[in-house]
Amino acid sequence: MNIYDYIINDYKPDMGKRIRACRLESNLTQENMAEILDISVKHYSEVERGITGLSVEKLIYLSHLFDTSLDYLLKGNGEAASLPYILAEVYRSCPNEKKDHLIELVKNLAELLKN
């Protein structure tokens, strides 16, 4: 095996583990992920196990879905998502003129949960 093959194939198991961790953090099943990515459950399972990879387009989509960088998903550089999937999705779908209200609401909710 040449160095190129090693580099290209070596990233898949660790990337799969990072994608799995993001999925679990977001309370999504493998079935949910397969549906979101429009791939079979078998293919998605193989991604998490490091057997196969994903297209660049699907990786970009995952980086947005999990609010994390491609660098983190591919190489483990940086940090994992700072927001669970559902919170990031709510924020992204909120009209720009209402985002300040949403942030204020979340801050107030956080204060209530502390008490």
C-alpha cells in the first residue's frame, strides 16, 4: 500500500466514530441519518464503522447539520458541535429579525433550569 492509499483509507474509521458521536449527541438513529442523507441504512452503518466514506456534498451537509467543521469530521481537528442538532436547526430556520428574540428566550430558559 502506498502512502496515498494509506492516508485516503485511514481516515474512515475515525471519521465514522466522530459522525456516530455527533449523531448520538443529536439523539438521531442510524435510520434517521440514512433518511436525512438519502442513503441506505446499510451504507450509513458502513460509514460509522469506517468501511466506506461519504461524498463531499454529504459531508458538507453533515457539517451544517451538526454545526461543526469539515476539518473536525474528516480529521478530528478542532471541537465537536457546540449545539445539538435540533437547536442549530431551530436557529437556522428562524427569520433573521427574530433571532435576537430566540437567543433571549434560550437565555431565560437556561436561567430557569439553573434554579
